[in-house]
Amino acid sequence: MKERRTLHKRNIRIIGVPMDLGQSRRGVDMGPSAARYAGLQARLERLGHTVFDEGNVPVPNPEEDIAQSGARRLKTVTAVCQNIYDIARKCVLADEFAIFLGGDHSISIGSIAAQSQDEPLGVIWIDAHGDFNTPESSPSGNIHGMPVAALVGEGPESLVNVGSPGAKLKPRQIVQIGIRDLDELERVRLARSGISVFTMRHVDEMGMASVARQAIDRLRHFPRIHISLDMDSLDPDEASGVGTAVPGGLSYREAHLLMEILGDSGRVQSMDIVEINPILDTMNRTAELAVELAASLLGQRIL
């Protein structure tokens, strides 16, 4: 894909969060390194942006005593999300575009809490999963399946209160795209939530251009948008190195078109890129695709 320099140059800050405490499978803690190795900073600089790499938020290993048991792991995830929040607030105050490299999807509790504090924020959650579980509805108890619930004020109190007490979003502030794998109770909760959900059936029937434009329109009242991109939203044939692969996902072109249309809106101010698992990947292909998608969001176009 041919590159061109974007007309709107940004100051971009990259924050790595090598956390895999929100799930039981190891490997996504290496996601930030994989994305950096794939040339994220250089790719964005070629588009005319000024890019700073903040390094990584400190995260304990799952083997450490502080993170092993359920209660202690929840406390550790909460502490990491609070650290993300503190760093992300500096980006907001400096009017920088922030890219948070996960790590599992629980990192979004911190990144979105920081972005939503000053004014209402629209969130586009691109994922195979709804991430709308609470401990009572989740079959696995994995925290990376709970961030959307926590952000609307449901679930463990410590996660809900990251950054400031209470919910950070209302359901009408969230649009989900690419959903195709929900737990039984989570499906009921999500259907009743008021969140706008575009499943893969919607993508198949309406086409990605229509879905992307409807997503932006549903968030038209919000001046700023945060993109939370889980790489398992793509089909495993395109992105095999992910935390929880699910067949039937977005194609290469659908994902790029989505990023391009979202970028054209001019309202995206921050993004997460999560669930890259290099252990399960082939020659870092998934991280390279993640870098390409970030570039499409931030100005790369065919012509």
C-alpha cells in the first residue's frame, strides 16, 4: 500500500503495557515489543507525525506472588490500570495522540478512564468478544473479558473506580464492531445494555463502509473518539497471533477500510492495540498488521 504524508500532523505518544494478568494464556505481554519490532514508530514518522515512545508501564509477571491468586491478581490489574491512567492523563493534557500497546484488553480500563475525564468520549470497541462480563457472568473469571462492563460501572469496585469513582462511560457512548463470540450470560447482558453492537453478521450484510459510517454517526454527539482495537477482531487467517482467536472475523481490507473511515472523521484522539501474542504468530505477521492498521487510522491512504 502506497504511503503519503498526512495533512494533519500529530504529536503521538506510544505507551507499552506488557500485561497478561487478565487471562490465563501467556504471551500477550510480549505484544508491545512485537509492535515496536514491526516498526510502529518509524511507520508513523514517515506519515509526518512526531512520535515519542514512553516505554512500558511496569507490570508484575503472573508467577510473582503479588499476582498469583484471584484477589491479589485483581489488585495488581487495578494498580496497573491506575498507572496507565496517570500516564494517559499527561497525554490528554498535552493534547497528544496516545497509542496504548497491550497486553490483554483489561488495559483499556486505564486508557479510557483517562481519556473520558474532561469531556464525553465516544468509544469504538473492535473485538471478536463483547468484554461485557462481570465475575458473576464470566465462565472463566478472566478480567480481560470485563473491561467494557467495568467502564459502564459494573463489576469489581476497584476496576470501576480506576482514575475516579464510578462509571466512566454510558452505554450510548460505546459502539462495538466485529462481535462474534459471547458467553451465554454475557449475551443477555449485552443485549439489554443499550450498547450499539455490530456483529459480524451486520458486517456481512451491510458491508464495512456502512457499518463504519453508522458507528461514527451514533457517536456524533461526542467530539472525541477512542478506538480500542483487539487484534482478534480479524480473522485468524489474517492475524493468527492473538490471545483468543475466533474464526469468521474481519478481512484484511475490511479492517483497513474501517481504520481509514474512522481516521477521516477527524475525531479519533487515542487508541488501544491489544492481544497480540507473538508466541502463536508466524514471523510477527499479526504485529505487522497492527502497525499497518494504526497507519491507516493516522493518515496512510492508497491515493
